[in-house]
Amino acid sequence: MDTRKLKYFLAVVDHDGFSRAAEHLLIAQPSLSQTIAALEKELGVPLFHRIGRRAVLTEAGKELIGPARLVMRNLDAAQSAVQSVRGLRSGRLDIVTMPSPGIEPLSSMIAAFTRAHPLVRLNVSAAFTPEDVIESVRSGSTEIGLAGSPTPIKVPGVEVLELDRQPLILLVNPQSDTFGAATTIQREELAGHRLVASQRGSLMRWLVDDALARGIDAEIVVEVAHRTSILPLVLAGVGHAVMPSSWAPLAHKSGLRTLLIEPVSYLDVAVLSRRDDLTPAARSFLAVARLHAAPPPQGKTDTPPPGASSIG
């Protein structure tokens, strides 16, 4: 089995079919189909179901994705190791992040990294649970992962660098700001207010649901799956929103004010990576991350229930 076949296989997976994959690879579609057929013959199993013009992964195809990515990643690592003799001048780094860490600290770390290594291309993909990030790093789909969790992340076989503890804050709806000159609020002060909330499973939603369960008379007016929609909805006057403090700088630039919610709950943010065989680009990014890491703030930390796991 040669790496060209695996590269072509992953292209079909990533570009959702043979036609787009062939365009991406700059080859004729019949040539791509022949290469995949040869790979299937070599493995003794079909990798795709051909349904009209669609290509749907078989169970064997799904199982091959992780190992194929790992092989290609290790090949890149070998090439980068040779290139690193003359310095990190090129290459690519794949990163996966949950939404809130993707606002900060990822933005600051990318800015520092690209200043030091302007010719390295970064590819940032999205995940919505810590488990998604862990699986992406373990499988080799990405080298670096950013995850947020109600408690510090500990994963056997994965290197974890703790970065931030982000307190939960309230993005204040400017059309319903009755909080005076306060810089902090108690959870009880959410009573009587309309809220834009993320879906269940997030730490932010846990805080809102916990307040409602305690008899605080707040109202969830919109439930949002994509958290990038929350800030625009607050700006539009739909309601307040509970978010990690990573959103505060963007909120302030948009003209919103934020309030610390007491008692304070924290989002623990960490960088995840494999422990061995990292490319020079990944090692350099981790060096930037270590410079960013700071001692956690002191204060009371609430421990949310086990269900609050998808929290970035």
C-alpha cells in the first residue's frame, strides 16, 4: 500500500465525492476511481458504496480514516524533521478547537505563532465537545486541540497543557440593562430577564438551568446551537447571554458591557497534543502555548454535573 492511495482515499472523504476530490487533486476522475479500486482490491474490502454520483463510506472505509490520517501525518512529520535542520520555514499545522477557546486564547496564540513562522499554514477545524477534540488528536486528524471543560482535562496517552480558567460572564443586552453601575451580579439578579442560551450540555446552559431550577424567574427566549450567533442576538436586543470571559473583548469592541456572575464558575481551557512524533510546526505552537499559560485565578469554583461536558 503506497501513500498516494491513502492520499486519494482521504481526498474523496474530505471533498465528499470523487468529482470534487479529482478537482482538488488536479487529476482526471477515472484515474482517481482506478486508484481507489486498486486500494479496495489490495485491502480486500470495498471502501465506498457508489450510489448514483454519491460515494458513501462503508464500515471498512470509516475504520480506515483514522489510520490513513496518521500515516499521512507521520509522513509530514518525517519531511518536516528533515526541513527543520534549516529552520521552520514552511509546512502546515492542523488544529481543532471548541468555539470559546477558538475566540481566546487561540487567536492570541495564532497571532504570536504566525509572526514567528509566517510561511507555515494553519488549518483550524471545529469541534463541539472535549471528546471530539480528544478523538481528533488521538486519531492523528489534527496535531493540536483546544478544549474547554468544567473541570481540568486528564486523558491517558494525550499531553494536556492547562492554559486558562475562564470565568462565566453575562453579555448585557443594551436594550434591557437594569444593572446600574455594577461590574458583578449574583445569579439571583437574572430574575425577570430574557436570555439567549446555548443548547443543553454546555457549562453556560448548566448555569442558566441551575438558576431556573432554584426558582429564579428568568426566561430563555432563544436556544442557539451555533454559539457564534449568540453575540449578534445580544447586540440585536433579544436578550442577555451567559458566556465564558473569552468573549468579553469582542463584546466590548461591539459596544456591549459584561458582568461577572457570582458565585463564579470557570471554564478550564487546555491544549491537547500527542506525546510523540509531533511535527516541528506543532512543537513550535506548543512553545507559544506554554508562554501563554498562566497560573489560574483564585476564587470559588462551582462543580457542574457530569452532563455539562460540551462546553466550549
